[in-house]
Amino acid sequence: MSELHTSNKAQWWKSADVKKTAILWVILTPIIGYVGTVVQLRSIGAPASEVMASVKSLMGIFTWAAAPVAGLVAALAVTALLGDRHYGDNPPEEADHEIRNSPRAAATWVIVSTLLCLFALITGLIVLQKDAKSLLDAKAININVTGQQWVWNFDYPESDGVRSEVLYLPVNKPVVFHITSKDVKHSFWVVQMGIKMDANPGYVTETAVTPDKIGVFDIRCAELCGLLHAYMQNKVHVVSQADYDSWLKTRAALEGAA
């Protein structure tokens, strides 16, 4: 009996369940990678800034890097759900090879998870450092963003006291947002430009972006801020520099007349 037990334990990798799991792993990994990148990223839509392009690229890289782990977990789940059922107080004899009791398997899992986390951290920090350069750009325009239940207001300090509830920006010019809140915590999210920053009462946070596509894009609050949080949405119009200057001039004249 002892020799049989040792033989079964030594050759656990030859069992039908292990082979089935390995085959499912190979099949599910590319499916998860494809769905998580091509399908998901296509549904997000075209980026309207280099920041968002970097975000989409990172999402694709991280998804493919994590796909083997997700594929293994999915394969184990499918094998367990579709495998033979065992009834009784004691585990079946073939369960002697439980992977949770293997120090080698545990060490491998910890090492792989650590490497994935370090990869995500280091790559993300590199991209964030690159994006943060816009905060120091001397050519950047400044926009003051104020959130309150449940609207956004935008002030253009480099103009003649212009304020609007719909944001206007010139294309291909860096912009620095100075963000705060009048009441509760909000989160300023320009969806297609890939920037999101908390709006905290009594404190100013900053983020920067360079719009590189003319069009109308979405602004949302990404922090649950009260009853009408879902309605705290707005638009940003990215226009040519000439149209932006014309809009500022017209808006200043209208507010001066008022």
C-alpha cells in the first residue's frame, strides 16, 4: 500500500484531471487574452490624447501578461465543476497529490505573482512619469476645475474672467487642470483622454493632458458623491486654436455684457 501511495503521489501529473486542466489552460489563455484586449479595448473607443493611448496600450500589455494566470484559474474551475463527484467523509485516493500541499507549487505561485506585480508597478510608474511632464510645460494653458453637487464649472484664468459649464480646449496644446470641490469629494474624469483626478474640498489637485483629436468627449464624476451622482456628466469640446480663441473672446464679451 505504501509503495502504491508513493507511486501515485510521484506521478500525479499523469492523472486525467491534470491533463484535462493543462489542455483547458492552453485553450483558455489566448481566449482570455483576446477578449480582454481586442474586444474590451475596441469597446472603449478611440483615444483623444497620448495619455489615453498609453492607458490602452498598458491595459493590453497587462491583460496578456495576466492571461496565463486567469487561464489557469479558469481551467481549474472548469475541471472541478465538470469532473467526477466524490461523496463521503474522506477525500478520494487520487487526491493525495493536492497541489496546495506542495511547497514547490506555493513558491512558484508566489514568485510569479510577485513578478507580475513588479512588472505592473514599474511599467505604470514609467508611464505616469512621462505623463507628468505636461505639468511642467511652460506652454500649457491652465484651467481651474470646480466640482459641486452636481455640476462641473471651468474657469480660464488666462482669459478675461471666462467661466463655463462645458469645457473648451484647443487641440495639440498641453493643458493643466487645477481641481477642487465646493462640498464633497468628487472625481474629475475625462473619459476619452484617460485622465482622472480627485476633487477634494479645501485642496487643489493637478493633472495634465494634451488633447490630440478634435471632437466632443465625455466628462464624468467617478466618485459616488450623492443622490444625483450619475447626472454629474458634461462635455469637453476640443477645437482648433483659432476656434478656441474665438470662443474665449465671444464668451468674455457675453459675460462682460451680463
